[in-house]
Amino acid sequence: GFLALFRGASLTVLGAVPFSAGSFFVYTNLDKLWNKSSTRMSPLQNFTSGCIAAGVAQTLSFPFETVKRKMQAQSPFLPHYGGVDVHFTGIIDCFRQIVKVKGWLGLWSGLTANLVKIVPYCGLMFCTFEFCKRVCLYRNGYILSPLSYQPIPGVDQSLHPQELQELRKFLLRRKNFDTNKSTLSNCREL
């Protein structure tokens, strides 16, 4: 029925969370590999770091993708249950059946083709992310050029705790002022 369209959706979420978290975690920690701060890396280094991060994260989260594909393909209405090589009753049973029939490496069946697709994509995504971050910093007057992270002399780049408290107070005063203003305007309309 209609709900069969969403078979494997929970596995998509279970696979997407470790992939996204893993890729950002690996990417942010790769500056130690380059012995440079991430603000000093070239676009090629950003691309390479993104590719490495995607490769590691995709490899760790790929078993969820394998189970999701098998769950989506299995159907009692199709001949031979949709042609899947294992038959199962749920997510955990699918994991068990794959390991039983193909061994642990069966969970990573098809990883190479997926890496060929996802690794360059993520490399380009992280490289673009870093460039867009530079453009935003340049447009807001924090750096001299979008091609480097060289700060503009005389511009304080730090945000201290007392500045955050002042911002909170300002926003609260503004909110209270807007509330009072709307109350006064409501009285005039009456």
C-alpha cells in the first residue's frame, strides 16, 4: 500500500545522522593532519579534507544504507520478493540475515560505487563551504579579501562573554519595547 513507499525511512535517518556528524567531525579534525589551522588551508586541501571525511563517514554509516535498500526492494507482491537475496521481517532481522548469508562484509556490499559518487561531492561541498564563509566574512568587513583569511587591521575579531550578555540585554529591551509599542497602538485603534 501507500506506506510501502516509506519503508526504510527510519533507516535513512539512522544512516544520515552518523554520516553527517561523522563527516563534519572528521573534517574539523583534519587540520591536525595538515599541521595548519582550517583558516590557512588552500582550496585543494579543503577539497581533499572533504573527500577524506566523506570516505570515512560513508564507510561507517554504509551498513544502514545496505539494509535500507534491501528493505525497500523486498515486496511480497513481486515475484521472488523483489529479487532480494535475503528475506526478513524487520530492520534487526535484516541485519541478522545479511550477516548470516553474506558475512559481516555483506553489510558493505556496494560501498565502492557509493564512494565514487559521494566522495567528490562532499569534497566539493566542503570546499564551497569554506569559500562561501570567506565571502561572507569579506562582505561583512572582517577580512581583506575573499581569497584569504587575512583580517582587516583594527577590527576586533573576538566576541567576549560580556558582549554576549550585552546582546541578550539589548534583545530583551527591544522585545519589551516592541511589546509596549504594540500595546499602545492597539489602544489607539480602539
